[in-house]
Amino acid sequence: MSIISNRLTADQYENNFSDIHPPFETKDAAIVEANRCLFCYDAPCMKSCPTSIDVPKFIKQITTDNVKGSAHTIFSSNIMGAGCSKVCPVEKLCEGACVYNLMDEDPIPIAKLQRYSTEKAMEQKWQLFKRKESTGKKVAIVGAGPAGLSCAHVLSREGIDVTIYEKEKQGGGLMTYGIAAYKVTPQFCKDEVDYILSIGGITVKYEQELGKNISIADLQKNYDAVYMAIGVGLARQLEIPGEHMEGVVDAISFIYEIRNNGFNKVAVGDKVAVIGMGMTAIDAATQAKRLGASEVTMLYRRTQEEMPCTEVELNIAKLDGCEIKWLASPKEVIGADGKATALVVEKMKLGDPDQSGRRSPVSTGETYNLEVDMIIKAAGQTPFQELIEMNGFKNKNGKLEVSDTQTSLTGIFAGGDCVNGGREVVDAVQAGKDGAFEILKFLSV
């Protein structure tokens, strides 16, 4: 077994986990890029943003050196615009929709420009919103992730007193605990949460978990409305023999440990297999390599055409030296003395398309063994089904069922990953806004 920590020097860790997308070095560099924008009417970049940020407007404001106005434009639509500028898959959203792509030219670096404005606002601690006088109405939010924080900020701006109950020691949810550290550092996540809370009227109670420290009944009794933003977080099991041997971990826990304990305290294998090809799988694989693993092999049971991650994310893994095996499905974990030593991999082929046009993987019956000492499961996440059901919510396989964000329990609303099963951070931010607007109508504010 070769799973050890402290493989690298402090300088190597710092270099491996430094900002993968550095900001503009100068104001002039940002303005030059901003001036490339065509400021399209009915801009496709704006339409492709789940939070509908007015992209042409905020870029135009940069060209006139109105950075504060630019930040206000962004934060009005997306209060986590700073974090989203680092983690959004912009190549399939705003930048992917940029008209320059049709001209075979590089799209406007929208995310980098968004980062330029929002980080300046955070650094300068500009308070761009004024909270209305308190209405006396109280709302509880369960979860201080992107959906919960977004909902809280909108409500607070309207004079609602908000209390967030968060099971972790810090807010930020997925941003703080579930994304590669070279995209968003722990310090940045803390700064972003602090900036959002600086509007006032929002109290966060940490280490308060639904079902343990708090109950739905208590929240209904003490608040005028409740917003559920508990996300998802249970790793999907592979359901193969040997899955529970030592050395087999889930990607969520692996990334969480890196974010929570620091790089040099996380054990990593020498030969690592990562099961899956989503964003979480990419983050797990690249960080395993950056922690010092000599070999990282990613396995996906379909082909590159069906992969859930983007081409940009895949290239990060390839540049880090990760090997990719397509049409490869885990069959069994082999071990000695209870520790994983190899993974039996089955070769797959794609079958005929179904009614949706998607081709499913079909077994060929041919297998091979992959020598490993660590296996990271990143085959998706499942909702907190038991928690949802024990609290009496109408749900579908653990995903909360809602109508205009209203759950089956009167006065309790929900949004984000606990409703949709897991999407991007920016989708969760929009869900939080939608939930806040419905709560305001419910409270007749």
C-alpha cells in the first residue's frame, strides 16, 4: 500500500495548487479586452447565463473605468459573481455563446472581466446594496451554500431578517468544500461569504444540522417561512464487489478532506484510478496528481462525445498527466489483507440509440486488471433521501418536489441541488433568487 501524505515540499504544494486562471495583471489589459466587445443587442452571452447577468453592460462599464458600476451590475444578478467567474463552465455558457466564435476568433474573456470587477469590489469592501428597513418578518434557510446565500441576500435587501443554519464550520457549500483548490482557495471562499453577509440582516448559525440540531417543526414554529438549500452530498455507490476495501474512497470526501485539512495532510495513492468523467471526477483526478500520485487513470464507460465534463476540464486533466480510458467500466476491486491492489475493468461498446438519441454502454465480456492502490469513486451524487422522507416532504428519489419553489409543506420553499439533483454553482444562485422572490410573495412583502 502506497497511500501516504507529505509527498511534496511546501513549495511544490503551493505551486501545484496556485490559481489556475490568473487575473488581468493591469487595468489597461482588462480595458483592452473589454473594448473588443461588440455590445450585441439581445446578447447571446446574457441569454446563456442562468442568472441573466447583463454582460454587455458590465463590460461597457469596464471600458469607462466604472468598475464599481460594473460590479453592481454583476452582483445585482449574481451575488456570487466573483466565485462563478472562477468555476463556471463558461465555454458552454456565456463565452461559448459569444458571437466571436462564429468568426473563428477568440471569444471575449467574460469570466476574466467579471473577475476583474467583482474581486475589486470585494477587496475594497464596496457595499453596493442598501438593506431596506426591517419588516419584522423572519425566514430560516437551511444550508449556507450558493442557493442559500443567494436567497438570503435577496431577502435581506428587502428587509427580511434571515437566519441560516449550516452543518459545516464555514459557509459556501460546494464552493468551499467541493471544488478543486486551484480554482477557488479556502481564503477566497471565506472572503466571498463574508462579503455577501456584510449587507447585514443575515445571521449564520454554524454546525447546525437538520435532523440533529434543528428540526423542520421548530423552524416552522419560529419563522414565517423556510427555504431548503441542503444540496446533495451522498456519493453514488458503484455496487461492485470489493467496493468497501481500504483505499477505495469517494470523490466528495476526498475533495472535502483537501479543502478542510490542507494539501500536506491528505493521503493519496501512488497509482490512482478515478471512476467517472464529470467535473467532480476531473477535480479529484487532477488534485490526486497534484498531491503527488505518480499515475492517475480516469475510467469512463462511454466515449468522449458523451462525457459530462467540458473539453476545457478534460484538457486540464490531460495536461496534469492523467490517463483517460474510454469505454471502461469498473467490475470488481481486488485486494490483499483488506486493501485494494487492483481494479477489474470491463471493456464496453455503445449500443443502439434510445428514444432520446443517447447510446448506452453495452458489455463486451472482455476484462483486464488495472494495478492500483487507491480508487476514487466519482460516479455522481445522490440526494439526502432519508432526511427528506423523514421530514415528510413529497419527493422523487430524494429530490424535493416543488411548484414555483414551494414544497409540499406550506411555507417551506426549496431550490438548488436538493431539487434539481446537482447542477452548476450559477444554477444554484439563480434558484436562490427564485426562492427569495416566491417567499416575498408568500409573505406579501
